[in-house]
Amino acid sequence: MKRVSKKLLLSLAAVLLAAGMAVIPAYDTAADSPYRTYTVDGYGYVTETQTAYLPYAIITKVGEEALSGPTDFMLTDDGLIYILDSGNARVVVSDRGGNLVRTFGEGTLVSPRGLYVTEDGTCYVADRDARSIFLFDQEGELIRSYGKPDHPLYGSTQDFLPLKIVVNEAGTMYIICESNTNGIVQISPVENGTFLGYFGTNATNPSLWNIVWRAIQTDAQRAKSQANIPATPDNMAIDEKGLIYTVTRGEEERTLKRLNIAGTDMIAGAADAYEDTPAAVAVGNHDNVFVASSQGYIYEYTNEGELLFVFGGSDDGQQRIGLSTKLEAIQVDEEDRIYVLDSDNAWIQIYEPTEFTGLLHQALYLFSKGRYTESKEPLTEVLKMNNLFDYANMAMGRALIQEEDYENAIVYAKLAKDYEGYSDAFWEIRNNWLKRNLVTVILILLGAFLLYKVIKLLDKKKGILKPVRAVLSRIGNVRLIRQLRYMFYFMRHPLDGCYGIKRQERVSVASANLMVAIIILFTIINKYFCGFLLKTVREGVYDLVSDIGLVVIALLLVTGCNYLICTINDGEGKLKHIYCSFVYSLSPYIVITPVIFVLSHVVTNNEVFFVEFARLFMVVWIAVLVFISIREINNYTIKETVKIICLTAFTILIALLLAFIIYVLWSQVFDFIRSIFGEVVYKLGN
Amino acid sequence: MATKREKQNGALKKKIALLLALVCLLTMPGVFSVPLTAHAEQQLNGHSLIAENSRYALYMNEEYLSIIVQDKATGKYMESAVSYDDGKNNELWLGQMRSGLLLQLIYGTNDTMQADLINDDVTKTVTYTDNGFAADVYWNQYKLGMRLEVELTENGVIARVPDESIREDDDTYYIGTIAIYPYMGACYKDDKEGYMLIPDGNGALIYLNDKEGRFKTGYSSMIYGSDAGFIDNTVTTLFWDEYKMVNSANNVLAPIFGMAYTDDEIAYLAVVENGAERATIEALPNGANIDYNRIYARFIERKLYKQPTSNNTTVGSFDTVESDRSHSDLQIRYLFLSGGEANYSGMAAAYRNYLMENGSLVKKEDTYRTRVDFLGSDRESWVIGTNAVVMTTVEDIQDIYSDLKEAGVTDLFSVYKGWQKGGIYNLPVTSYKADGKIGGTKKLTKLIKDAEEEGISFYLYEDALRINPDENNATFNVIKQVNKRKYVEETYKDVYEEFNYLTPARSDELFTKFVNNAAKEGVTALAVSGVSDSLFTYNYSGTNYTRFNCADSYDQMFGSLDGSAEFVLEAPFAYLWKYTDAFLDMPLYTSSYIYEDESVPFLSMVLKGVIPMYSEYVNFEANKQEFFLKMVETGTYPSFYLTKESSADLIYTNSNDVYSSEYSVYRDTIVEYTTQLKELNDKVAGAFIAGHEIRGNGITVVTYDNGVTVYINYSTSQQTADGYTLEGMSYKVVE
């Protein structure tokens, strides 16, 4: 009699020994997982972490009853497992040890696909081919059934093919139906089933491309277009508060939704890691949510949609414990054990949390209840076991902010890439610093101002700064320096500035090149060393070649294309002048970037506005300078200038396209040559 | 416990045998006129007795070349050709089940063609020797031949196919694989009580019970790990197309497998003595194709591989076969066990004796030590080049040692990783030059001397296999795969994205240079990885080399350096065990195959008391208490991976998988583990594990040959065993 794997049988024996024990103890002699466990860091990068859940047992048979293509199951509080044995069109009830309690539904069910058991033991079965919902009582007797809702809003042509069902405390049924794209069907038990409407409809995502595309389509084409049809959720779960969790294929970062009564998704931000082929969702005991992918991956999220763990995997024939072939349903018991139903293998695999996960759950629970100080203890333990666990670092940072320990909080926030927490902590630190040092700062400023005045006065009277001025003016008169200094003039007087470039040789290619070098330097410094809140690249990653390449190529492309267009449009500008004027038009970048850089180190989220404004100001300034330069250097009218700019943009596009085509062609030729070479070498080698 | 059917079957067989004998008597009176040889008198399941000694009798069938080994004391036997036929098997399967030699041939691009001694046109010439026989076999259709030699020894049987006897006379058919006695000890469903021992991880058992057809395949794993010289044919599904979600299975560290009938009290442990470098262990439970349990070694002679002709491997490639077969004798030694030894404890003892007798294992100094490894420095990317991330300096280590000493921990064993100039991944290390950031060479030398005086074993870590192409010139002296493409090991990390493998000759050259250089400074204790747990087929400057060449090179390298330095090797393969003073990273678990019924500490039982074994790092274990109990059970010493700085600093380095290592976090655990495990291991110092038993209620009992017994309770509730009470997740030592 081998119902369950060895481990569980052992466990059962022990249960009998320790009579009355509700918990199945884990006897484990082979507890290493064949899969890895990952989490994501603040950048959305996947990193490895401790094993979160270990394989615990497998239920392959219930009593002597073999399962056939089961599609759904549910754990109930009284320690039973209701398994929807779809291949045999029945419900099999088992205890947690895999012993048969009863079966029912034979003869009634046709092709059942979903099942839900309420607290009073009523079992709802969604039967697709019978086009009905069947209700069975605790003994497995059929109580009643609901068919297709007879309601004008439901749609008379709309078929009723129920796949999955959940029921709330009031007895309202939420039903996912096949090929019903209106949303989840909501039926109230009153008056033999009243259709309450559709719930939690997924929205279509009209991308810009789609909108353009639709505009040029015929009506018939538009009706056929897939993009118009919202996706039907694939599965759902309900929590104690009556919130509905859905998973939907193809919704990308909105795969997992937590819907309130009004059908609004309460997961505010997009989930930072999502599954392409979700099969089922379950609600945990600590404000956590589990999603099973049909490929065998199991995800654990916080109820805010932040990924804690992903583990498991598909079995490619190696037959290792903990891997799955086709997952259909997932449940979590009161001990935080995860049960997953594999329909291909017709078994239920059980995972149990490790010490690490236990601690994390404890912290998660305390943290979500706002008991930050208490949550610090388990968090400390979690961080001891994994210093880089993102969620724990975030929570620790937030807890420390609550305790007003900002200096430490900011370290955790930075590790977790928790921008909000970082900003808050930084604001406080800055504030404290200001409070402490305000007087000193004012005094220093005042002192500096006085010193400046005194020196100026002395200079006026005795000319003590004369030698300094002489040195400065000598340096300033070096040709290259003078040419560089011209950018300050150019910025403020672009009309005269262009004249100076065009007619007076006030600048040279060398000085322009030097400016490009400065621009590249500033770009790199600002990109990699700006303040944490404004940093757009992942820390620890540097890619100088493409940074420099981008600036150089962009500049060459713009100059070159503009020159080509100008020469055939009666422009007066020489290549040198066009190049220099473009580079000098970028002067505001050189002047303003250092300001932005300094600001980025002292602003918090509240003042990011300043930086954004400075950036906007800079861009507008540069745009104006570029426009004036083109006009002045080539002696165009405004209308002509606009035309030239448009033509230049078009030329750049064509140039890029050409480059791409040439690249593709050459890579083909190259590969062809390599192939021949490879074959020749192989043939010679033999 | 013979089943009813078997008894009936046996009775039936007896009747048939009687009948046959009668027919013979009546129809062939001439038989009596032929003088009987001494051997031909006794028959067993269609096999004739050909050799015997004080313990075992060897029977043989000339047609199948199959054998039966019988324990003379009990009369119980194991056969290489299953005598019971359940009637469900076709000719091909029957041929496989009975034939003494089973080949897979390569014909064009088909490598699954079966050749055996029964279904094919085979010419056999059998000559009997004193202790067995030798048979020259020739497959006329395929024009292939070889010689099978079988010899009865004092404690079992040796089966051998000499390399020079293997002939491939035609270019149409090549020998892909050879299995010698693939069904040795095989049995039907649950006819026998017992198990098969497979060398997965530390060791695992597959019970000989009815599997009810649950398993479609069984265990198939290459001895000494997979071959980097071939592109893996199995498609691994990557999570998000990028991350490896399923861990690689454990390497097979020792070339062994076993079969035990516990009811008949007969068992064998098979040691693949020759040819192991290129062989797989196959273990199939009943239900995988046929209803028989079988376990055997399969020697690979030639393989098909994909030869790409363009960068795009999916389009431009063709299948082709290796130009030469691998050259080695193929030899399996079956060590038979009976009585109370016919179990995995007996197998472990037999293997230990075998290794120690032929010098493959030498008893080393073995006192309890806690292994505390340190990470010196790694690199993170910076605007230009890389920047050092210093984790543990020489002074930090001194501080940690004195802190541990204060806490009473002095029995320490350390491996210092990332000590070399340029950090842990500046590979290979060619001279003894420490990174200035960790304190420099002089300070390191002083630390090593001081540690020695304090009685701490201190080893410098070196990966002698890998070369980092970002830091060193890896154009030459790196291996190419059999398809003549440079082998690249992807790290999936940000700083150094790939590594190459040095050719064994280059490894030898550079490593020897390093050892000599370090020896000048008096530094002779080295921890070596890479070469200790890798073997590969490779191509270098137009010549193909096999895993045998690779193993020979490494063997010679350590052989010639033996004496000039002391080595500890990381997860070493069995052929290198004689060179290592300690076994680092001993696996405590298996690969969790679903058909494995029990995990047993087989390797630990072989090595406990011979060489000290250190576990994998405790840091990364999610269930620490269970892991601790595993160490108690296997007699393994704990290992910690430590840094002075917080491991969060490693986030942008290649070591970002070290997510927990700060010394202050682990200090108390180290002290606690040391206290408990030292007390335990001092009691069993130098003793061998004599017995190991897994009881139903979560209790495991380990008996040492000095009389000490250790009870381990893996259950979370209180249990009793032999009158002793054990709390949940605890252990008890009884002297």
C-alpha cells in the first residue's frame, strides 16, 4: 500500500505514535533541494538566496484511488484535501496524510475544472461541459446547481463554460468562464442565482503603435484584432477579507492582481518580477501571495507585489524531487507548507518552509502590521543569514527610520534600492546636520564674505592682487584657453557668437574637441557618481566605451548630416564652422551639469524638482543655441532653418537605417565565410 | 523471503530440469562415454561450474557468457542473466538481460543500435583458465570484436575487456558503449529484499520493492562528473531564459555501485577499476521500460557530437563521430559480501579495505578541526578597470584567531581564498605574491608561520584549472572542445563573465612553478580546486586528448609534487584521494532523485577515520540544525566561509553569491559547533564507522568500531531508541 512517498509514511507512523498530534513532523534524511531559490534586488536583477522551501512529501494516490489529470484542489481548515479528479469526473477527499475519506460527484460531473469549499463544508464545483456550478454538502450529496445566468447584461449569445470558482462569505460566487472576456462572472445565491455583473475585467493595453495601427485598419480588421480583446483571468483566490486575487497570462507586470469589492487592483506598483504563464494563485498566512507557474516555478510575493522568492522548476526528465511538469493549482496550509497540484504527474507535491523563510514570514507579518521595532529582531536574523536579501534590507531600513536611527537606516535603504526610504532618511540626516551646523555655516559664509570685502578693499587701495591678476590674465590669454572662454560669451550672445565663429576665427577645432572631451567627462561623472536618488544606472556597472561612443557618434552624425543637408540647400556654413557651432551650443551643458551634480547629492525626493528644472532649463537653452547656430552659420531664414532641422533628422534616420542594413548584410557574409572556413578546417583536420 | 511465484517457478524449473535430464539419459547414452570435466558436473540455472575457491563458486553459460556467483556457505547466488522471465520482454530486451556483453553501436548518426551475444551472429571462442575463462567474441555482421576475461578471486570476481583486444575492422559500425554484465544481480520487481547503492552525492539506495511503474527512467551519471569537452545535449530550461534554476546533480566521486539482497544475505560492491574515467553508472528501478531492477557501468568508447560550421550553432552544424575511440582496459571488480556484511555498511568497509590495500587511500592525520575559510579580496568594476573589494586582511585573520582562542577554539583549519594579487579570480596563480591590499606577501608569510606555531592548519587556495581571460592572456594553452571550439565557462556574473580551462600540461607547468615559488618562502600548504573535480575530453593544437589523458596528467602532477608540498583538495575524485590530506566540501546529501529511497553516508563511512572530511559551507544552509545533525551522523567537520567585512560589500563582485559571511555573525555558531563536535569526534578519533542504520521513527544509529554509538533524531519530536530518550532534532553519544 504505497499511497504516499516514504517520508510521509514515516511521518504517519509517528503521528500514530504521538497520538493527537495535528502536525506531521518532518522526518528527513535527504533534504537538499535540486532547485535554486532566487529573489530580485532593487534593480529587478535576479540574485540567488537560501533555499526557501524544501520538498517535504508527495501524495501520489489517495488510499487506493489513483488520480487522473486532476485540475484543482483545496485544503480546508478541518485538515482535509478536496481534490478535483477531473479525469475521473469526481471529487476525492483525502486527509493530509493521503488517506481516503470519501469520493463524490460520480455521475453528476461531466468535465469539472474548478472547485471551492466553503467553511461549512459546502463544495462548489465548476463543470465546464455541464455548463453548470454544482453544490455538494459535507457528505457529498448534491444540493443544487446553477446554470447560465438568465440576465440581459450577461449576454444571450454568451456561452457559460465555468472553469474556476471562488465563493465569499455571503455565498456570492466568482466564476471564471472560458471564452468569456467580459471578466469574472459574479452570481449571488439569492433567487436561484442572480447575476450581479462582471468583475475585475482586465483592460486592454492600447500602445501608441496600436492606436496608429487601428486608425488605418478597416472595421473588419479591427474586430478581428487580438489586441482588442481583454485577457480572461486564468485563476483566482480569495482571502479572509474577501479580496480576490487573480492571475492572468499575457498581462506582463500586471499578471497578479489583488482586487477589492469594487474590482480595483490594489497592488499599486507593477510587480517587479512576473510570470508569463501563471496557473494558480493562493493567499498565505502572512499577507503573502503565492503564484504557481504551469512550468513548475513557484513565486512568493508580499501583498504589495514584491517578489520574495521564486523556486522550483520544470522536470526535464531527470526525475528529481521538487520539480514539476505541469502545475494546475496551489494551496498553503496553516503551517506555511505549500501544496502544488501537478496534473501531468497526477500528484500533489508538498514543500515546507526552511528556518530562513520562517524568520522572514515572522518579520513580514510584524512589518505589515506596523510593528516595526518588533520586526527588527527576526529581520536581524534574516540579514545574518543573507546580507543581500532585498526585502529584509528595505524593511530594516524602514524600521530604523521609525526608530529615528537615520544613519543606519540610510545604509539599508541604499542596499535595498529603497528610494523612498533613502529619501526620508536622507532628509532627516540633512536636517539634523543643518540644525547642528547652521550657525557654523552662516559664520563661515559671513567670514568669507568679509574676507572678500577686505581683500577687495585692500586691492583697491594697495593693489595686492595685482600679481595674481597678471598671472590669471596671462593664462587667460593662452590661445586655447581664450577660445574655450569664448563659450561663456557664446552662451549669452549666440548671434554675435556665431559671427565670431564664422568670420573672426574666435574658436578652433582643437578647442571644440577639448569641449567634447569635457562634455564626455562630465557625462561620465554625472552618470556614475551622482547622488543615489538620481542615479539611473545600476551600481557597480560601468560601460565607458558605449558612453563615449554615444556622445561621439551622436555629434558626428548630427554634424555630418546637417552639413550634407546644408550644402545642398545653399547653406554658407563650412564643416568646421558647423561642427564648432554645434559644440559651442552645448556650452550650457558644461556650465549647468556641475550644478546638477552637486544638487543631486543634497536633494531628497521633495526637492528633485530643482534638478529637473535645471535639466529642462539646460535643454531649452541648448535647443535655442542650436537653432540660432544653424540659422546664423548658414544664413537661413527661420522657415528655412525649421526645414533644415527636419531634413537633418530625416537624414539621420536614413543613415541609421543604412548602417543597420549594412551591418546585417555583412554579418551574413561574415558568417558565410566562417562557415566555409569552419568546414575546410574540419575536413583538413580529418 | 521468496515469493509464492518464485517458489512455484523454482518448483517448475526443477521439474523441467529433471525431465531434461531424463531425456538426456534416454536419448544420448553417448554422453556417458565422454569423460566429464570436473567443472561440467554441477549446473545452476543453465550454467556450469567452472571455478571455485573457499568462499565462492563461479558458474558460466557458454552461449551467453553469463555467470553466476554463488556463496558456498549459504548456497545463495547472484546471476548476471536473469533466469526469471515475466513474459513481457521482446527479443532485444531478452538479449540485453542475458548477454554478458552489451554494446551500443554507432551507425551513421544513430548511436542507439544494440549488439549483444544472443540476437546477433557472433563467433565465440572460450578458453578456460584456472580461475575462470576468457572468451574471444566477434560480431560477424558488424566486424567488431573483443575479449572478455573473467576471473574468480578470493572475495569476488573480476571481469575485464583488455584494450588491445577491442577491434573495429570496418568503418561502418563503431562501438559507442560497452557494458560488461549489465544485469549482474538484477532481479524482478520485489522478488528480492534489498537495495541498489548508487554513488549519488554521499550515497543513495534504491530499494528492490515494487515501484508500480512510477519511474520512467533511472539513474545515469558519468563517473567523475560530466565532460566539458562535449556540448551538453540535454536542453536545460532556464528561468526567464537566463538563470539556471535546477542545480546540477552531484558528481560521482567514486567509481562504485552495489547491489544487496538483504534477505539472501548476499551482496556485491562493484569497483570500476579501469575505464572509469569515461564510463557512466546506470541504475534502473523496475518499471523503467522493463520490470527488473538492474545496475551496471557502461563504458563509453566513442560519442557523436555536433560539429558547428558557423557561429549560429542551431543552423550550421552536423552530427559526426569521434575520430578515435578511447583507449583503456575496461575492468570491473565485484567484491562479494555475505552474512552480516551484505549491506551498505559492509560495502563501505570492503571499499575502504580495497582502497587501503592497493594504496589508493592512505591514512592521514585526523584530529578534529573546525574549518574557517577566509575570503581576502575580490574585484568590482570601476570606471576604468576594476577596484579591489577587501574583505579580510592578514591582520583581520590574526584578530579572528585570537578572538576564537579567547573563546576556547584553537583546533582550526583554514583555507585562505583570494589572497593573491588581483583578488580571488585573478587566475591562474603563478607565483607567491599576495595582494598588497590584504597586507602583502611578507605579512602573509608571517601569518602562515604564526598559524603553524599555534597549531592551526593554514592553506592557501588556488584554482589550478581556470584562467581569467580578462586579466591574463588566454589565447594559447586553453582547451578546445572536441568540436575544436574554445571552451568557455559562463559565470553569469558582472565583473568577469567567462573563464577558460587550461590544458592539463599548462596547469601542471604553472602549478608546479607556483608550488616551487611558494616553497622558497617556506609556504607548502596548499588547497587546490578545479583540477580536483574536473575531467574533460579536449583538443589542443590539433591533437585530441581523452579524459584518461587528463586524469593521467593530474595524477602525475600531484605525484611529482608529492613531498614538496602538502595538498588538500576540494571535492576530489577517487583517483586523487591518495594525495589529499583532507577531503574538502564533502557532500552530505544526494541530488534528490525521485527514485532514491534513502540517502546513506556511504563515502563518509569509507573515509571516516582515514582522512578528515570537511563539510560544504554552513553559511549557505537554510536548515542549520539539520545540517549540523548530518555532520554528526557522517563524522564530518564543519566549514565556515568568513569575511571581516559585511558580505553586502560583495554585491557588485563575482562573489555576490556569498550572501552571508561576516565573522561577527558566525562567531557564536563556530564556538558552539566546535564545542559539541569536538567532544563527539574526540571519542571516535581514528575509529572507522562499522555500522549505520536508519530506523523508522526518524532515528539514525551510527556505530563505530571502537564501541561508540551515536544516535541522531531527525524528527522534531522526542523519540526513544534502545532505551535512550532523544529530544527532537538532537543526538546522543553512547560509549
